[in-house]
Amino acid sequence: MKKGLFITFEGADGCGKTTQLKLLSEYLTKNGHEVLLTREPGAKGLGEKIRDILLNFDGVVSDRCESFLFLADRAQHIDTIINPAINEGKIVLCDRHTDSSVAYQGFGRGLSVERINMLNDLAVNGRKPDLTFVFDIDVETSMKRVGDKKDRMESAGIEFFNRVRQGYLKIAQNEPARVKVIDASKSIDEIHAKVIEHVQEVLQNL
Ligand code: TYD
């Protein structure tokens, strides 16, 4: 049986990662791999309810509560969707995962990154991405792409998103083997080619 693989896609809102995730999925499927596309927050089932609170609740959500909701969603996602798929030999492509909590709740909201790392460990129970892409783009461009219809997270402001961006770059600096920074200002095709290059490298070493 094929060995499973876990690849995560990260970056600020509007960085184009979802387009790239779909393109990679098509590429891998064409090449005979079984692929599962999923996302955080809110893959399906209980996660969808947690996602609705996180993105649409219009009352006060404390920063710590927000963190725990993302983490609760993650634990459920790992246990009921990600691990079963990897164990079946699938390639799991996940739109956001642990690094989002570090970048958004840690660097963005200003909670302790060390603690977020600890809580992430608890949520994922030993499962780590084999490869992570950070799609890096300047905040002005990404906010333009998001447009005027912003959800609760997207309304956090430009300073917040500057911290998120720096957070992602720091994560990549700390873990260069796992985390690949991709210049998201390039064309869709150029970015796709880069993504494939990195994925091929990981597949060859499986
Ligand atoms: P979503 O609509 O999925 O945004 P995107 O298409 O940009 O991924 O909304 C997810 C939002 O939740 C996004 O603003 C990032 C944020 N988020 C966190 O703050 N922490 C997390 O741990 C995760 C998974 C997401």
C-alpha cells in the first residue's frame, strides 16, 4: 500500500493558497495518487459548527477562547479525518493547520507562541505535516484581494496582518526542512511549478 502524506497550505488571507491547493490536487490525482482535500477550521461535521462561530459570531470572542476553538476543531479534524486518510495511504492536502494558530493567535493576537506550540502538540497528538507551504505576499495586496466583505478574522486590521506575515516567516526560518516559503506575487503557473518541485522531492524520499 502507498504511504500517506500530509501537506499543509499556509499564508495570510488572500494569498492564493486555496487555488494552489486545488491545482496540486488535480496534478496528484492525474499522477495516480489518492488525494484528500480538507481545511481548518471546519472540514465537515462538528468542525463546520466551530467554523461558523469562529468566522461569524458577532459578539465578544476572547483571544484565548478563539485559540481553543481553533484547537478543538484541529483535534477533531486530526482524529476523525486526517489520520484515517493518511493511514489509508492518501495524500492529505490541508488548507491551514497548526502554523495558522502560531501566526494568527501567537504573532497576530500576541499570545505566547511557546504556549500555542504546546497546545498544538496536544491537539495533533504526534501528527506533523511532512511538508508545509507558506504563500508569502505583502499585506496591501492580500487585503485588496480579500475585498470589502470581510469575516470576523479578516477584519482584524493591517497591523495584525503584518504581524501574521512576520510570524509565518519566523516559523519558516525555524523549520526550513518542513516549511517552504513561496513568493505568492508570482503568476499562478509559476507558483504551481514551484509547489510541484517541492512535492516531488518529498515523494522521492518517501
Ligand atoms: P477562511 O475563510 O478559511 O480563510 P482562508 O481562505 O484565508 O484560509 O477562514 C479561516 C480564518 O481563520 C483565517 O482568517 C485564518 C484564521 N485562522 C486562525 O486565526 N487560526 C487558526 O488556527 C486557523 C486554522 C485559522
